[in-house]
Amino acid sequence: MTPSEALVKRLPNDIGGLPADRIDRADHELQPWEKRCHALADVLDFHKIVNAEEKRRGVAALGTELIGKLSYYERWAAAFANILFQKQLLTPGELALKMDEVSARFKRESEV
Amino acid sequence: MHSHDHAPITVPDGTPGYYEVMETAIRELLAEKGLIHPSEIRRQLEVLDSRTPQLGAKVVARAWVDPEFRARLLLNGRSACEELGITFYDDTQLIVLENTRDVHNLIVCTLCSCYPRPVLGLPPDWYKQKPYRARAVKEPRNVLAEFGTAIPEDVEIRVSDSTAMVRYLVLPQRPSGTETWSEEELASLVTRDAMIGVAIIDPQERKVQ
């Protein structure tokens, strides 16, 4: 099997059976925003806006480099943005403006 | 795939990082468009907080003391859990895998992080990371050894790979010497890791979860 054939047969998240490091059993308490991200995923699934399989594919579509740089819920947030653009429920411009607004609000709140 | 979970990026002055801003912006835009309602997020946060391995432990203890319940649980995990008032907030089915003298079960999600969330809550980080997902299906005994779990060679280890629609829960073996224990006492023995299958239940060691 050539290297490209191996890649065709195995998508990036399809890692069952591959060699890997020892298991790191350290756990972390979810940050409030991470839990909100999880709740958002569930609500999007309930409404059939983004189901679990679409979310999984959306994370895979971020590509190996970005996946490697992001934490678990950071990947979800980025995947939701892309999926919602593809479904034409949000536009990149809208999200950029809203992020500026949210950012400014967080900044104000932190100064109070 | 690199699967180390980095610390969330928070800018030095303590304001939320880029991805928290993104999550908030997406949620607020969807609410403004009427696609979701903020109260649904709040409600789901409460649901998530209400799910802990104690629910799974209650199911296991009931199965140990009530053979008819155990039979129903093995036939249809979801409806048996619902009998105990555990609601399934998603479309997933639950298959309960019974450990016996001959078979030890282990659950994994090699593709992502599917997990029996309605009965165990959210999965631990290691369950979502590459080493466990990659190795559990290939070298389960080595994986179990890293958890300090030794399964006799003549016991078959069966690994079940979860999907978006089908989730698994391990029904551990009831430890010997617990014949006179109450259902509540039994439930206090059942750990999250035993219901994933990376641990067995030791009656000497009350859980610390």
C-alpha cells in the first residue's frame, strides 16, 4: 500500500489500532465556556441544525495542523462556525462583527 | 492526530480568549435568528451537571440485586435506565455489556469521543485523547495494565467501539463477599472506570469519585 492509499483508507480521526503514547490520566475540570460549548452542541443536535456526525466531520475538516493546535472544545467552536457558514445559517462577516461586539463587551465587563 | 488538550487560551488580563468569544458569538447570533433559545442552553447545562457516574452506579447496583431488571437491562439498556428515571436527552441507544468469569468488556470510541453520557456524564480527558482511542482496540491488555488492571489470560477481553448512535456501558461483575450488602452500599462501590471497563471493582476500595 502506498502512503497515499493508506491516507485514503484512513481519515485523520480514524486512529483505532494505530501506535500511540502511554495514556495520560490527568483530567481537567471543564471551564464554564467549554461546558456551554457542549450544551450548544447538544441544542444544535436537538434542533437537527448540526448533528453529532456533522460535528465530527466538521472537526476533521479543520485539518491535522489546526486540530493539533486546538483544545477539544476550541475545535468544536471552530467546526460549528464552518458548518453554520456552509449551511448558510451564518455568514463569516456576521460572525466577525458579533465577535468584535462580544470581545468589547467582555473587555468592558473585566474593567468594571 | 495530536490530541493533547491545551490549556484554554486566556489573554493575560483575564478576559476570555478567542474561542470563548467565538462560542459566545455563535450562540448569541443563533438566538437572535430564533434558531435556538438561550433558555435551552441553560436547561442543557443543568442536564449536563445532573449526569454523573452515580447514575450508572445506581443502574449497576440494581442489576446486581434484581435479576429481572438485569435481564431487561441487557435486552435494552436505554429502556431499563429509563425505568429508573434516567432520561436520554439524545437519540442514542445503549447496549449494556455484562462482564462474566469468561469475558471482560472495555468500551472506546476510536473515531471521536462517543460515550454513554446520559448515564455517566461527560467523559474524562483520556477517553477523548489519542493514546486510549488508538490503543484500546489493538492492545487492550497493555492499556488495562496502565490503569493497574490485570485480567487473567483465560478471560477474553472484548472491546466495543461506540458510534454516534450506539453507546455502551459495562456491567461489572459483582464482587464476592458483598452478598449481604444493600443496593446503596453496592452502588457506592461502582466506579466510572469500572463502567468503562478499564478497572474492576474491588470491595476493599470504596470509590473516591
